[in-house]
Amino acid sequence: HEKIQGLPFGSCLPISDGPFHNSTGIPFFYMTAKEPVVADLMKNPMASLMLPESEGEFCRKNIVDPEDPRCVRLTLTGRMIAVSPEEVEFAKQAMFSRHPGMRKWPRQYEWFFMKMRIEHIWLQKWYGGVSNISREEYFKAVPRKA
């Protein structure tokens, strides 16, 4: 896209951190080289991912917009890498179990799997500053049952 060449390009992408009942905390993505964000990642693989707590206790009980600063937000930053051949089957299960419609996406787009190698984790719980979360603490967390 010549009008924005050299500028970072954000995108809204479906993600999964594993199949149901096997969350890993590692974000997986189903990507195509036709997506402008992939061209950016090939030049600089560093990315950030912000996840709002849309189903959190406070936001749900008080009918507050998930983008409201009072709702918890988790921001992950790290290096985006192609999933290794040994991990492709897990990535398929992760993505297709949570987004079944992806199985039917047009093949001519040459889809492939990427994941984020998380380097930094920030948690914002209210207005103002953020808390740094260690990788060890992040990966020790047990997902809440839906």
C-alpha cells in the first residue's frame, strides 16, 4: 500500500491460545501474506497485542464498555514467528476449535500459522499506570472455566 508504505499497519485478527480446555497463554494466528500486517512483520517481527477483559466481573455487572479504562486490559508484546512444522497440528486445533469458519477460508490466500513469542506483559486494571507481569507469573496462571 504505497500511501502508507513504511508506516506500521494494525489489524484485527482472530486469535487462539490453544484448543478449548488446553489454553497455553501463547497467542496463535492464521495469517496470509496478502495481509498488510504480515509485510510489516517480515520487516520487523515485533508486535503488541491488547486483550480487553470483555467478560470481566466489573464490566459485566456494571454494563461497562470493555474499552472503558476501568475494565482490565492485558497487553502482550513480543516477536511474531512462523509456527514450526512440528507445531502446525496444535496450531490448527487451537485456531479451528475456536474459529471453525476458518477451515473454509479460500485456499488461494496461502494461509499459514504464526504465534507470538511473548517478551513483555502489562496489566492495566484501572485508570493510570500498568503493572508489569513476569513471564513466569503469566504462564503459571490457570484459565478460568467459562
